[in-house]
Amino acid sequence: MFKKRIAAVAAGLFACHALSAIAADKQVEVMHWWTSGGEAKALGVLKDNLKQRGYSWKDSPIAGGGGEAARTVLRARIASNNPPDAVQMLGFSVLDYAEQDLLTNLDSIAKKGDWDKQVPAPLQRFSKADGHWYGVPIDVHSDNWIWANKKIFDELKLTPPQTFEELVADADKIRKAGYIPLAHGGQAWQEATIFDSAVMSAGGPKFYNEALIKLDPKALGSKTMEKAFDQLRALRGMVDPNFPGRDWNLATSMVINGKAAMQIMGDWAKGEFASAGKKPGVDFLCMRYPGTQGNFIFVTDQFATFKAGNERQAGQYAFAEAVMDPKVQAQFNQIKGSVPARLDVPADGFDECGQKSMADMRTALKNGTMVGSFAHGQAMPEASKTAVYDVVTHFFNSNQSSGDAVKSLVTAVQNSK
């Protein structure tokens, strides 16, 4: 009898193990850093579509707006031979892991979904290695935005500033009225985000390309770059004293709640306004950072899938197809604040800020002024990006002169190569 019971227990354990193995095969583990209210709501669209394809979503969120913490965790998991099925990535990360032969080739899915035609060429630069698809872009953000509290602007009879000088004058009026002119979180990636716009405003797209993408020493050390740092210094004077360490979404809340008038942030901020029930043109305004009108500094979130054997590949393919489903792209980006990474998604259903962003992107594509964000890893290699981060955040949090900052910038980039 005892032996029969042991056999029965063993058989039951084996059956449970087999069932759990089958369940694991129908599960896709996704690592990401989308943990704010608007981000989590947008991610729900992708989760639901994956479920419709017969796969459950195993959530592995790593909090941290810039994704630094997630990248650290990912490296540790790769070192222990335990990578997630899919991972959110920015910038050159997809190419770096593809070169190490760690990612799943997605060419067959890309061909089926017509990705070569529907994904903008500037995005494909970060999705493909040696002509093969490894990254799956889910959105296109731009970070040269200002988000403003409409009630404050109306009260002070302000209109969107067209020049940086007008922005400075508006900030003075806002402060005198008892509001914080600029909501900001004192984190290196947030200061770098502001710097993106300052460089574009000071020198235009050609200069931005020479300085932050080609890393030309003459551009980096120029008087034009000094003007960019001058703008950064003026912006530093617009923030409140409690900015150090503040998360970006908390800064957005300051604008939503009428404590601050403006925030310079990528259009993921719009997701926070939407999550709070606020509407563009009614509760808040979206405007391009003065001097960057007609230009599109892009950030694209991509997912990559890690090689994990044939038993996991079907789920990874289903995940990639879900990400690139036009309906998912539309619904996800309407919530997230971004615009679709596919050009065949109609503008219907997007609010006025979303439609403006879609139109801006197409204009920039046509004019060759759609450029990658330095702050979010779409402009320069990681080592150089980190070096420039250090220069920018040191300047923002010190009394260093613009001239000395430019000298530090040139040296830092040279040493990073």
C-alpha cells in the first residue's frame, strides 16, 4: 500500500511538472521599465493582444525611467544564462546584443508584416544588424516638447513661445505670479533630455547631427555649443529647489496639478495627463521647444527576443507579431503619448497632440530632420553617451561656465572613444 501511495505521489508530481512545462511554453516573460500609470495602462494593450494569440504574459518590470536599472539586471541574467524571452531596449542595445549572436532573427515575421516598407528608415537603423531584423519598434516618441498647464497660461495671457528669449520672458512672468516656471526632476537622463532640445534650438538639425551624432570636435567645441549650455543655465534658473532626485512623472504631476507651468519632457508625459483625465487644448498644451519647430528628435522603444530554444520561439514570434499589429500600435500609442512605429497606422483616434506629432514626423522624414535623441541612446554609442551625461549633469548642478563646459565636453568625448 505504502509503495502504491509513493508511486501515486510520484506520478502526480510528474504530471504537475509536465503541465507546468507546457504552461511555461505558452508563456512569454517580458522585461521592461514601464511602471508609471500611463505606461502600465498602455502596456495592457500589448498584454491583451498576446493573450488573444494564445500566450500568457509573465511580467518582469524593473522600475527606473531611463532604463538603467533594467539594463543592469539584464546583463546579470545574461551572465547567468537566464535571459527573459523579450526585453524593452533603447538605442544601440539591440545592435550590441545582435552582434553577440544572442538575439532571435525575426526576418520571417518582418517579411510577413512588411516591416521594411512600414517602419521609418531612421528607426530601422536600431532594429536591424547586417540587414537582418532583431528589434521590434513599438512606438516613436520625440523629446523636444514642452507640456504646459493651460489654466496658468490663460491666466497670465501667455501663448506658446516661438523663441528661447520668449520662453525666458514667460518664465519670469510665471514666477512673479507665484508658480514654478519649469517642473524638473534632477536625474542625469532628464537633464540630458533638456540638453537635446537646447542643442537643436541653438544650432538646428545640421549642427545637432555634427555635434551629437557624428561627434565632430569642431562642433562640440564651438560657440554654438556654448549657446546650448547658455540655454541650459537659463533653464536651471526656472526650476524649484526641491528638484534633485525627483522622478519624471512626479514632475509631470506638478504641471497637471497647477503647481508648475511647464515641463520639458518626451511625449510619454502625455500619457500621464491622459491617465489623470486631462485633455489637450482644454487642460494642457503641447508645444515644440522654441527653436526646434519642424524638427523631430526621436526616441523609439524596441523589444528584442533572446535565443531560448525552439520551444520558446513560437511565443517570441507571437510577441513580435503582437507588437507590430497595426491595431496594437494605434491603441498602445494613443495611451502612451507616442506615435506608431508603422507608417500605415491612420491618425484617426489620436488627439491633437498625437496628430501633430505624426504630421511632424512625416515632415521631418521628408526633410531629413528626424534625428535620434542623444539623451535616450539614439545618437551616439553608450560610452560617449555616458561621458556627455556626466558633463551635462555636472554643468546643470554647478556654477560652471558655458565655455568651460564646452571644453569638458570635447575632452570627455575624445576620452570615450
